[in-house]
Amino acid sequence: MVVVAVVGGTGSVGKTLVDAFKEDGQHEVVVLARKVPEGESKAPVIAVDYNNVEQLTKTMAENHVHTVISALVMYDPTAAQAELNLVAAAAASSATKRFVASNWGNASPDDEVFTHIKLTRSLRLPFNTSREQTLEALRKTDLEWTQIHVGLFLDYYGMPHIETYLSPLVFAVDIGNETAAIPGATGDETITLTYTKDMGKFVVAALSLPKWEQALHCYSDNITLKQLVQTAEEVTGSKFNVTYDSVEKLSRNEVTELPSHPYLYKFIPKPMLVGFLAIFGLWAVKGVMYCPKEGSLNEKFPDIATASVKDIVGAWKGK
């Protein structure tokens, strides 16, 4: 048993990871956050100042934190600096040996795993730079570290009818409005979808690996967007209105607006959301949003059962 600190453990991904560790019961888990939330928490929450490396180091050492898992949302310079400070603190803590960087989702197009794909800088999300700075900092430490890629969260296609902490995001297929805007010309490219609860199980399991690679990946299901639409049509009993966004359109930072998107603009400004979705579309077409079975945590831990697309999309049946 080791002590695991989930940084940002009061957020959506963080709470999912805390739940997974509590359900597993093999490790002690604590949460590092800017403040202690009101009400009960499933794990002890320690308030820290992400700008104070000395305090962070002391907190990790005094709580015997062996593994730090960052679940910070890396959307702005403040979060990026916070994670860099966490790396420095973990490296200085006598108790801390392992670090998981906050890179949930897809690998960066610059990662070596994608050297076989011709990619351009237009495929980079704004926060890729922040994540790469964390990895560069980790390379300069004696910490064993990794990042865990999961493709796109499967939760988005079961909301609001499944259990999840995530906020809604509608990419390509708007099940509630029986509409889809598929990136590319065919929708035949395979993408990876991972239910957050499955991700949590794999993260817990990864702690038992004797050695970490610098990037790990897992998945719940691999499917094409065309198959995703077909599954949604079977579940709902409706024929979807399907259009296609060409690579040229996506490269211009444009996507077809789906009926659910205006609701999301209240939480993510339209230009930012459209930019994300356009890049996601290019990732899907170019193969960046695919995590293969080979070398996956699924392959390393075959006894972990995962949700299928039919399981999650099936939550719409009768709705």
C-alpha cells in the first residue's frame, strides 16, 4: 500500500479517480486542492498553495505521498504553472517517487507515438504547450512518471442518463437531437472512447506495474463515428440527420453547429468550443484519437471489464 495524492481531486476527473481508489481499497488516497470543499468528501482534502513549492514539498513529505496524480484542468497559464510547481515539489519530497501528469485525453500530435502520421501545428490544442512543459520538467527529475491517454470520454454519449462527474460536451454526434456532423468524408476512421469509471480502474491498476512507460493508454471501446451513429439510431429508433465536415472546413477552424452546442456556449465560449471541436475532428480523421490494444493497460490487465459503446449509448433507450 502507498499513499496517493490526487491533485485537483475535487474536480470531475479527480473525483472519479478518488472514487476508484476508495472502491479498490489497496492504497490510501488524499486530495490536494486550493481549498477544502464544504460538506463530506470521500477522501481527506488538504488545502495547499500551488504557488508555494516549499509548502507543497512539506505537505507531500509529511503525508508520506508516494504517488502524485495530477487532475488539474490545464486550460490556462495558472494551472500550467501549478503543475510545474507540483513537479518541483514532488522531486524535492523525500517520500514521493511517482508522478502522473494531467494529460487525460489524447497524446499530443508531437509525441513519438504519432511519428507515422503527417501532422501540422494546426492540430495542436492551445494547452498542448503547457502539458509539454510539464513533461520536459519531469524529464529533468529522478521521478518515475507517466501520462495516461484515453481518447475521448465515452461519458459524453450517455449524458444525462449515466453516472458521471463530467460536464456535457457534444462532439460529432448529438444523440438528444438525433443529429450528427461527422468529421471527414466517411466516418470510417476508428476512435477510442473511454468511460471515466473504466479509466479510474486502469489508473489504480497502473500503480501495480513495476515500471512505468512515459505514456500509458487504455480504452473502453474502439469504434468508428459511423458505427456510433448507427448504434444511437438503433437505441433511439430514429434516423439521424447526418452531415459531414470536410478536412478543409475543419482546417479553417469551422464545424457544423449541432443543436446542443448553443447550450454549451454558456460554459465554453463559442470560439473556444468550435476550435476544440475542429481539432478533435482532425484528430479523428488523422488517427490521433485512437488508442490501439497493443501495449494498452487493457492488454496488461485483461480482467478489468469495461463498458461498451452500446452499454453507454443504451442509456438513451426509451428516453
